[in-house]
Amino acid sequence: MIPLPNVTVLTPINNAGEKGESERSQCILGIIPVIYYSVLLSLGLPVNILNALVLSRLAIKTQKSSYYYLLALTTSDILTQIFIVFVGFILQTAILHKEIPNILIHLVSILEFGTNHASIWITVPLTIDRYVALCHPLKYRTVSYPERSKKIIIIVFISSLTTGIPFYWWSDVWRENHPPTVLDKTLIWVHCFIIYFIPCTIFLVINSRIIYSFKQKKKSTGRTWHSGKTTAILLAITTVFAILWAPRTFIILYHLYVSSVYNDWRVHLVYDLANMLALLNTAVNFFLYCFVSKRFRAVVKEILQSCKAHYVPCNIKPQVQNFPDSTLKPLGLLDCTAL
């Protein structure tokens, strides 16, 4: 979940004297974040819907577990864009401002954290699935099949929503100027471990094991082993995630122990940019799939062509057949003579 600039009506808490509203750090980006998130939503949501259509068709056609995991990842990205980008940043911050009750904001935060956890943790079983397929191919068919994958996906989504419940008490980092409480520190550290440290450690260990396995096979056989398109997609997804989410993880810990977003406009600025960069991760997977997989591009082209054929009216003129049979015309007109 991305900590949102919640719109709760809070009076700045005094520290060694009155701190006026003017001492609160202001976002120097102005309306740029609103424009950015609007563009991200208007482009990312249709792209993810197309992504879901392509992956659902591939999952039904191939019956591969990996496509079901990628479809679940796309679904969680769509939910993240709806609850965090639209409801959190655009609706709450830019449109409604202070008109939302405080309790409703915290209830929405549970959904924001839950969808964010799901979009990250659904990649973990995909990583494990690829590891078993490449390093233990003889066991793969017995441990990985669509029915089991669907059960795992349901468990991940339920667990993600459950882990989002404690973040009902997440602090408003833009408005609260008091030192972090024990609850604040606990939630921030738990959040960082859930969304970055634990999954990145799993990705690093398993991906390293996959790469090491390929190197060992190359040494033993003397030829290059190809990992496959799904494994290449997995490596791309995990690498992009680690890069895009690293700045936000660092700045949230920096805010916790060094400088407050409330008082330092530079931290406020970096926090905004880190959030924007992290949420970009919800819209880039489609382009990664297109870049890596020829099969994926073919299905995309097929869907787009079918949509075009459905919505674009055909302007094909009916062909007039010429019959040379003289019995169909008056005899006097056979040589194009005028009446």
C-alpha cells in the first residue's frame, strides 16, 4: 500500500511552542502528481484489462499454472490502480479533499494495503512454480496444475486482505508531526518487510538458484540451455519490481528515523516521487510480456484484430457478377446498342 496524503482534519501538534500551519512542508510538485496518476490510470487500466484478456485466453488454451499466476498478478494490479491510484490519490486527494469521514479513509486503507500485498505476493508462487519446472521437471506435473494454482491464488488474496487489516491504524505521514509511536514503528517495519524485504529475498534466492542451475547444465552438456519465455518474464517482473520499489522503501525508513515529511519539503518531494515510481510498476508488465514473448504478442494482435472487425463497419461493395448467357438480356442489347 502507498501511504496516502490522507485528508483527515487534524490540527498540527505543538512541539516546543506553537507550530503554525505555514511550517508544514508543502508539495512543490503542485498538480503534477494528480496529472501523473490520472495518466497512469487512463493508460494503465485499459492496458491491464487487455493483459487480462490475453492471459485468460492463454491460460485456457495451454492449461499452464504460470499463466494463471500471471492472470492473478494482472488482476491485483487492476485492483491496486482502482483502490490506490483512483480512490486514494485522485478521488480522496484531488476531488473530495476533506469531505470524507476519517473512519472511511482508514477502511479504504485496508483495501489499499490488501491489494498492494496481493500484487507483490502473487509473484512468489509464480517464482516457485518456475523453479520447480526448471530445476525439478520430473516432479513438476505432479505438484503444479491449474486446480492447485487456483487454490493458491485464492489463499494469497485472502491472506493479503487479512494482512491489510492492522494497517487501519496507519499514520498520516503528511499531517502528523509528533514522533512516531511504538505502533507507528511496528506498522512501518512490518509494511517494509511484507512489501519489499521478504519478497525480494525470496526472488533473489530462487532466481539465483535458477540461473545457477542453467550454468551447471551448460557445463555438463556443453550447450546453452534456454530458460523459456515464462522464466524470462519472471526475471523481468522481479527485477523491475526491485528497482521501482527500492526508493520508496528507503525513504519511508528515512522518514521514520531521520526527517519528517511534515517538516522537510525535500523529504516530502522525494516521498511523492518514490510513490509515483512505485505505482508505475502496476502498468509496465504488459509491455514486458510483449517484449519477451512472441506468443503473447500474437494473441494481443489476434484480440485487437477481432475487436476491430467487430466495431469497424465493413465498406465492402457487393460484387456484381456478369453472366455471359444471352438469354438474360434482350438480343438487341448484346452489343451495347442503345434503345
